[in-house]
Amino acid sequence: MHPEYPQSKPSPFSEESDPELFFPGAEREAICQSMILDILAGKPLVKLIGREGAGKTMVCQVVADRLPSEYEIVVLDNPVGSFDDLMRVVCIELGMDPRGQRDGFSPAEDWLRLVEHKNEEGVKVVLIVDEAEKLFLATLERLVVLLGESPEDLAWTMVLSGRPGLEANLARLSILSVAVDIHSGYTLEELTEGETRRYLRFRLEAAGMDRDQVEVIFPEGVVAKIFATSRGNLRMINILAEETLRTAEADRSFMVLLDRVEPEEVQEDKGPGMESRILELYDLLRANRVFAGALAGLVVVVFLLGVLLTGNRGGDDETAGPAAVSQETAASAAVTGERAVSTPAGASPETGPSAIGGSGQRDGDQLLRERLAASAHWLTGIHKGKYTVQLMLLVSNQAQMNVADTLVQDDYFAIREQLFVFRKNTTPPTILVFHGLYNTLDEAREARNNMPVFLRRHHPYPLAVDDALKKLHN
């Protein structure tokens, strides 16, 4: 039985950046300390590079929290817009009257005036630009020039944090004569397998789980699979670890339910020894495919004879139909291991019951097959250059069943046409679920930010369709 993680507590793998849960391994502590020393030494520009989900925002928050009280931090976390527009935003953050800047002065001049005023009060200013790869090249150039041309006695530092695209944009500025060092900086690397193991243990123990519980939920094999799938990316590690915790809790709840079933109740329903005989038959079918095939053939023969005899008795198809479908489905399920779901009278085999009634009457397996088929055209490359939002990545023997059960729920059934499902033949099986197709990354991010609660609880994140397909092939 898996130990229970207290569900009333926030998840230890929440997407929200919490400096109190900062992982010091993988040289992150060393990078934080070096960045702080650069700022204290008055270095004009501090650069931090890392891939999406590498933990850049967390590092910047830790640096900001650890700076002495005489430093005032201004954060620009969505730097999309013209240079003047962005400077107005940071000026307001630094205390400018939001009704506008002074007549005859540019936003850049207002910024320098505000910084000078702060310096006179004994306060030094740090401007952190997160996701700095979004900056227009002209805006990035003017920011760097403004920093380089600031008076020497003006104490302010700019931290540029972004993906590798920021490095490429800065390289394009290197041909300009700028008085700021734009080449030196820090890079957040992906975690190794050993660092992934230590990160998982650190987060869970910080959330109150002891070492023995951690080893039960995250044994070596599970950690290895999380690392192989995430490739050491912190955000992906968090998503996979959260899914592992939910699976462990579901298994625990199921085991508790079994513990509460009285043996007498089982025997009363199935007869003495019925449980063991069913298990023996299942093992025999699983181990001997020839016997299973013969048994299936026998069931089909009996079924055909029943149909012929019924036809000879009067040919009442309406009476024989549903029973025959149910028997054939059950025989197929016994051989393939799939769940048997009969099709109600009047519903076509192609659509099944998924299009009728409430969630109790929908066929989750049929819905899953429909979404798998609808998603197959992605593999042709037709959506190259588009973006999507990853909702789920399930790696377990119950992954397919869990997705099928999810699709019949009212909330998910209502948006099923926007869900794209893929299955990887791994051990254990892997199911990936994506939401929507978008022309730009910003559109995908906006869709993620506006998702209803029942989708946001999966910690969705936007990515390129090309990257999604790479996950399927790797």
C-alpha cells in the first residue's frame, strides 16, 4: 500500500515558483550566489540563460529575496511592446505617477530621474526582465544602450533572464559599439539523473514526507523513467512527479477499498472459491494464446448457432440483437484484455454510446479511439509551426483506462474535439493529451492562462507542435 500524501497541503511539485522550495543542487545555489555578488559589485548587466522550464524565474526570485533591504526590485515579466511602452511600465513600478510622465521628457529620461531619486534615498535599483527573449531587437538594443550610457554615479543593474533566443539576439547587438559586457553570464543546465533523484527527494521531504515514503513512491525505476522522459527539465520533472503522486494516491485509495470488503460478502456473491477460479482462468488465457483463441472461436460458434436457432424460431432480430452483441463483445474482451461495453440498440458500432445520454452511458474506450484517430494527422507534419498546450502525460499500466474514464466526464466530453490524444508503446504504456492548436506561442499561453479550473489542475503548459511530436518519437 502506498503512503498517503496529505491532499490538504499544496502540491510539492506545484508550478508556482516558491523561493522556500528552491533546490540548491545542479549548481543553482552557486549561480544564485554569483549573481548576487555581481549585483552587489555594481555590475550593470547580469545575464541568465536557460531553456523553457529550466527554473530561471525561480532563480531570479531567490536572488531578489536575498538582496539586502537597500535594493529595490522592479520585475518586467512580459516584455512585449515598444521601448517607450515598457519604460512607462517600469517607471510606474518604481513610483512614477501613473497619470503620465513629465512634459518634454521621454520615458527613458524619467527612468533615470527616478533611479537618481532612489539613489539619493540610499536605495539601489535592480530591473529584472524575465522572458527577455520576447524583447523586440530594437527594444533590447535601446535598453542595453540606456544602461551603458547611464551616468557612472547612477546605481542600477539590469538582469536579463531568457531562453537561448536571448543569447542569439544579444549576439546580433555585438556588432554595435555598446559600453556593456553582453557576453558573460550564467546558464542553467538540465538536471542529471542523480540530480533528478535528489530534487524529487528534496521537494517531498520539504513537503513533510519522510525518506521511507519517498522511496516507496519514487523507487529507482520510477526516477529513471521520469528522467528519461523529462531529460532533466525541471518543469517536466514536476509534471511527471505530480502525476506519479496522483497515481500513488489513487492506488492507495483502491487498496483501502479492497481492505474494507468482507470475504463473506465476496463469497456470497460469487460462491466459494469463485475468485480464485476466475484468476486461474485469466492466467491461463494470458499465458496460452492458442487456448484463448480456441475458446474465442468456440464462443463465436455457439453464438452463430444461437442466432440460427433463434432465426428458425421466428427471426426476432430485436430480441436476439443486443444479447448477441453483448456475448461477442465479452468474448473479444476475454481474449484481448479490453473492457467489454455493449452497444445499446439503435446505436451504430462506429459511434457507440458516446454520442447519447449522460456520462454514465458514454463509452470511454470508443471516445479514446475517436480521439486517437482524430489526432493521427499530426504525424503527417501538417501542423508544423503551430503550437499546442500539453494537458497530461500518463505513464502507467492504467494510463489508457484513466484517459478513457476522463473523456466520459461532462467537462471533458464537452471539449473532446479540442483534445488530441497519442499513445506510445512503452512499458508501462504512455498516453499524452494535448489541448487545441494555436498559430503563435502567445496564443497558446493565453489559452493556458484562461483555461477552466478542471484543466488547470493538470499544470498545462504551451509548446510547439514540433516539440510535442518529438516526445512521441523519442
